[in-house]
Amino acid sequence: MANVMSPIVAERIWALPLSGSAVKFLQYLIARSDFGGTLPVRQKDMAAEYGVTPQAVSGLMAPLCELNIVLRPRSEERNGNSYRLHPLAAKYETPESMEAAFRAALARIQSGDLPNLKLPTYHQAPPTPKRRPKLQVA
């Protein structure tokens, strides 16, 4: 069974305006999610698995929700703190299933049925330093 991660997030994860702990938590969510982005685990169970409090999960989830990487259902559709990854940020079983899901997601975004990801648009990676940093042990 293949496991194809969205290049939209994988290639731009360095540019996301997120703390290192939020990026690490996003990696946990992607690993824990089903193909297509469903998160089959409740927030309290995420906290137990990840080794933090439910409040810490809320804090880690908040910036991911602000960027629409993690989608929270409308209150009338909630089923015990259920979340899902945005289809453009989810993992898929095959490149073909990812391509089909991306096409469907883009159509939903255009129709206003799905929010777009709020990712920075970088055309190239920032320049790397010319010299190695001077690292010293105190």
C-alpha cells in the first residue's frame, strides 16, 4: 500500500507561520489520519496518544485551523470534537486518488463549499547562508 503525502504541505512546511511544536503536531495528525484526511480520533484521545493535555491539543490545533490545514466541522455537524485535514493537505493511497481528490477539492473551493488553504505563496526557497554558521559549545 502506497502512502502519498500532499506536495502542497510537504514542500511548503518550512514556510508555514507555525511553531516547531505545531509543525510536529501536524506531522502526527497526517500520520494518524485516514487517507483523504479524516481524523478517526477524538481530541481527548489525541492528547493521550501525543502525551499532552486536551488544552495543549487545542493550542496546537488552533494555528492549523487558522490556516485551514485542519478543518473543524460547523457546530451543528460536530461529533465530539471531530476534525479533518483539508483535502489539499491530506495523505492518499495513490497519486491517482490524490489527483482526483485535489480536482474535487478545487471545484469545492471555487464553489465556496470548502475554504482554501491559507499558505504563504513562495516562488522559491529563501537563500541559504554562504558560510556555515559558527557553532560553539559553551
